[in-house]
Amino acid sequence: MPSVDVFMCPDFGYPAFVESAKLAEQHGFENFWLIDSTDAHSDYCPWAGLVAVNTSRIRIGPGVTNPLTRHPRVTANHMLTIHELSKGRAVLGLGAGSNATRTLGWQPARHSVMREATEVIRNKFKEKKADIPIYLVAGGPLNTKLAFQMADGVIGAGAGGMRSSPEGLLNSLQRLKAAAKEVGRDFSSVPVTMNVAGGSISHNRKEALEDMKGLFASSMRNIFVDRRSSLPPELQRFREEAQRATEAYDTIYHFQSHMPDGQPIPPARFISDEFADELAKLSGFVGTPQEVLPKFKAYWQVASQFPNVGFFVVPHGSRGGRMRSFELFVKEILPKLRS
């Protein structure tokens, strides 16, 4: 049975954030990952401490931090603190940097920097006799090999981009398996958690779509600025509003759907209901529990083929939307997957 993690942004307030961690622990989630995104969200470190002292089993850590905006020695010290507060439940997710570095106008960390940072952090853990797992992001050929060479676990991203699919997840896992073999490591011996299940769930489909418009606007930037994907032919009729959303997007809106005053983030206003509906059909776990369950089942079946593979859910939404989506996943989706 696949393991399940959750990746959470702390933009819906305390104590609801702590309650989400308790809910994850109560339902057997393995890791509670926190976002580390400079300028876009409040600092993950205090939030991790809150989770550490209010839970007793689940592991806690950034999913992921990077060696540029936080010096490796600083990260090591923070993780040792969480290790102490949680009585041994810290877990570190480390990547080259994406939005956290982009908001500062920096490029992601080079492969050599990632290797050195991992060594520095590992040595600090050994010095303090702290058994803290290090998960590295499998991003790009060099860092994917590095992950299987040096990490205790691997975080895999993507399952086909905008056209995410169970087949895309299977292909991603096969590529990871090949990378592990190339560096002489048994793939089945490495815990792998895949980022494939971001979405919004509500008994009101329109509400779920509204809570995804911010993320959909972000995906338009990936197409028109970062060029990491392309606009599918069936969405070409929405090209004008997609470009307008891109022009209004800023990295400070990362993983947000609404402003603090409750208004949608500016680029989300350019995503029409019709456009959001078509995007949801292509790429998201978006809609009612009955609508998203079949897709979750398909991904679950793929992950079940690999005893070392799990995935993490990423609830999206307004201040109340993240908690609503997560509660519905935990109470109405997860039991059916596990059964």
C-alpha cells in the first residue's frame, strides 16, 4: 500500500494549520512537508516547530528548502532543533531552488552546490548523532543521479505536466528506476514520494474551481515564460486570457489562490470559469469527491506497483479552502483508496 504525505502552505492560520497536521497524523500520513518560499509565504521554521510539539508520530520538515536562500549549516541547525522538539521526527527535503530563489532573481543551485550542501548537512547530523533522513529532489539528470547516490529518500516531481496522467506517473517512476540502476543503487530500497496530487475538493464544484484559479494562472507562466510545457491544442481558444494571466502573475503569488483580504490573486481574475473547467479536466484533482476519486484510484494503482513509492497531496484553496480540501481527501477519498 502506498505511503501518503501532505504538502501544506501555512496561509490559513493557526490553529487550523496545526489541526491539519493532527488530522494527517491521525490518518496515518508519513510526512508533513512545509513550503519554503521566500516572500510568497511566512517562514516555515516556526510553523514546523508548532507541528513538532503538537504531534507525536508524523515526521516534519521542509518540502523543500534549498542551499542558496538558507546556508546548509543554518538548515542543519534548524533540522536539529526540529529533531529535538519532535523527539526524533525531523525529515529534510532539499532541492536546488525554484520559487524561493526566483523571487530574489537568483538561479537554482548548481549540481556541485547541491552535492556540497548535502555533505555539509549530513556531517552536521552525524556530529550531533542525529538520525535525520535527507530527501533530495529528482530534478534534471545530474540531480536525479545525486539523489540516488546520496539521499535517504527521493522526491519525484511531475506526472506528465499539464496533461498529468497515471501513465505519466508510471513513466516518471521508470525513469527514476533507470537512474538508480545507473548509479548502482537498488531502486526498491529507496523511499520515493511523488508530487502528483495537487488539487481542490469541494461538494460544490464551482468552489473547487475558484480555489484552483491561482494555481492555473501559475501554470500559464510555465508555458509562456518558463517554457516548461505548452498550451494543448484544445486550449488554444483560451490563449488570450492565458497570456493576460501570465502578464499579471508574480512569484509572490506562489501556491496562493487569494489575497489576505479574501480577494482572488490578480492573475486568477483572468482565468474564466470555462477555462478553469477545461484545465481541471486536463491536469487537476479538482471537483467533488465523487469526481476526483477515480483519478486518485488510477494514480494509487500505479504507485501500488512499487512497494517503496508513495505520493503527497497538495491541498489548494483560500484560507478555508486548503483545510476543506484536505479534510475531504482524508475522510472521503483516502478510506476508499486504502480499502
